[in-house]
Amino acid sequence: MTTSRRLFGTDGIRGKANVDPMTAETALQLGQAAGLIFVRGNHRHQVVIGKDTRLSGYMIEPALVAGFISAGMDVILVGPLPTPAIAMLTRSLRADLGVMISASHNQFEDNGIKLFGPDGFKLSDQTELDIEMLMAADRSAQLAAPSKLGRAVRLNDAGGRYIEAAKGTFPRGVTLTGLKIVVDCAHGAAYSVAPTVLWELGATIIPVGVEPDGFNINSGCGSTEPSFLSAKVLEHGADLGLALDGDADRLLLSNEKGEIVDGDQILGLIAQYWGRAGRLTGDGVVATVMSNLGLERFLATEGLTLHRTQVGDRYVAERMRASGINVGGEQSGHMILSDYATTGDGLVAALQILAVLVKQGRPASEVCKLFDPLPQMLRNIRFTGRSPLKDPHVVAAVAEAEAELGKTGRLLLRMSGTEPLLRVMAEGEDEAMVNRIVAQLCETILQAAHEPA
């Protein structure tokens, strides 16, 4: 009996398109299994399906549709829209399930499938495991009778619904008039809606990464290539630059000097702004183990606590719900503002930063620099075979590194949830020491990984 998830990682199922597991066959099985689990009661069951702009969406989408229809679910197709729009529409349409076809910040060759429950939140590990088990079982006797098959329809105003919802998160009576903003949509899911929102709120916009062709998503642009954003900000003399990723659930910024503002600074600014306005719930904010110690120390000066989770915005959202906290995020740029959304929403997070800029009337280089991050070094080790983490030499090296870093630094070793990588991260006040510790530890790990069992 399966006891751990094989297909689902930290952010749904992901892989190279048309290669197991990201095949039409898997999508069909997933649609059937998820549909059967979420067909509960006698009402007409519905699933909302959105996607980003990569070519393989044309293969995955119809396979999912067939699976859900065969399980007795009606399908609502909304086309290319940001991941948070799918979560929002799932709730507002009172659907039983939401699906986003996207590999987020990956290149076009990859694709993925993310699932949302009727509450708009990503599914739990246990529910994903239940789906996997049903995918591996014989489902034929459970599929819908011919008279109970679902139907598929297209929701033509889906983009407009999200645009209005996003605009509704911006303070009333405030306008972006007078601000010049570069918005980089990574040729992804927000290529139409993000520029529209900013323009309708009054900004002068320079849209880039808004010409998707199925192949260019995240290619040389977007939040994974922030240097492109910086160059465009300087080229156009913009007040701020916003970079989204392929499915628009993460955000990075560039100030007017072309300096990049990462997720930790964004999280700190929103926490400070909301906290001082009395809008912050709970005793602090939620972030992952990757967030810089500088953020933790800054929040402490505001009387706030940083609650850390494992990597993955779904785990951030779960901790926020459990702790009654309404602001959380990741260093990579996922920002979850639960007053407005159930998952990361790069555009909504950007609007909160823009509100601060307008109200303070100061340049982004002053507003968005709240703390100096501690030197942080991250290296990825790719290897196959047995894990070296329990090797006695590695255990000893980790203990030695932690002792050297002491209470003013951190050491983190973790396996990637989406790739066969071991990530080694250290941070501390002495950059040279941090770099040396990571280099030595990686060397020890590689030696252990290649030693015969």
C-alpha cells in the first residue's frame, strides 16, 4: 500500500511535457481520480480549469477535461489566467475543484498540474495521496453512467472577474496616476490581466513579456531573470518594475535604480505597513526556512514574530490558517495575503507595495529597503543513489559547521521537492566564513555520495 506521494511534489505534479508523469494519460487518470473523490452529494459538480501559455497546455487541458467529464463533473474552462485567479474563481463559482495547468517559473518544456479544493486552498498531502492511490486502482466501475456524464463550457468573462477582484485590493481613493511602472509578465498567464489592472488604476505602464507564443514563457524574462526587469526600468526611467513568473503567483521588484527587491523585503514591507495600520492578524508573519535572518531581526524590531515552515507556499498557507495570520510568503516571491487570496498572488502583492509608495511619496529605493540581509550562500548538489545525509562524515561536518556559525547564523540542508537536488544553505554575519562552510560541506557530501555502499 502506498504511504507517500509519488506524483505530487511541493507544488502539484510537474515534469517534462509528454514524458511520464506529465503525459495526456496521467492527466486523464488524474481527472478521473480527482473527479471521483470530489463528486460528493447530489448537486451538479463543477471543476474550474485554467492554464498558462505554454504549448503543452493544449495537450494536458483536453485530457483533464475528458477525465473529469467521465467522472461526472461539469468543466468550466477559463483559458490563460494566473494561478490565484483559478483559486478565486473556484470559490466564487462555488465549484468543487480548481485546476491550474502550469509549471510556474520553469521553461516551456515542462508543465504541471495544481489542484485547489472548493475553499480555494491547495489540497492537503493526504488528499493528494488519496488521488494517487485511486489513479493506480481500477476506476471503471466508479465512472459516471452515460446519462451522468459532465459537460464542458467556456467562461468568457473570467479575466474580467479577476481584474475587478485584483483592483478591489487597492485602497479606495488612491490612484497610481503619475507613476511609471514596468510590468514583466514573463510571457505567461498574466500577460493580459496584469497590465490592464495597473493601467486602469492610473499608472503609465511599460508592459514587457506580454507576447506569448507557447515557447517563450519565462525565457530571459520574468521573476527568474530579474536583470531583464532592471534593464527595462533603467531604460524607461520607471519608478518601479514588477516581475511575475509564468503563472503569476510570485513577484520580484526593481526600484528606480535597477536594484532588485526580493520576497523577504516585500514581505517585511507589507508586514510593517499592515501592522502599523492595525490590519495584521496574529503575532507576526509566516515564511519558510529559506527566508533571511535579516528579515527575522527586522520583524522583531516591529514587535513581530517570524514563523518558519518547510519550503512551499502551500505549507505557508497551512501555517497561516492554523495560527490566524494573514500575511505570509517566500523569499522567492510568493506572497500570500489571506485577506484577499488563498494562494500566492504576485499582482495583488505588488498593489500593496504600490499603495505604500503612493502614500509615502518616496522613491522605491527608500521605501523597499528595510534591512540589510545577512550574507547567505546556497548551493545545489545533484546526485543519484543513496542519500549521504546520514553518512557519519557528513553528520560530523554538519555539527562542526553549526558550531562555527553559532547563534548568529543558520545552516540548512534539504532535498528539493521538484528536482533531484540537495540544497545546502548557510547564512551568517561573516560572508567569507559562510562561503567557506558551504564549500567544505558540499565537498564532504559529494565524497560521501560517491562512496560505495
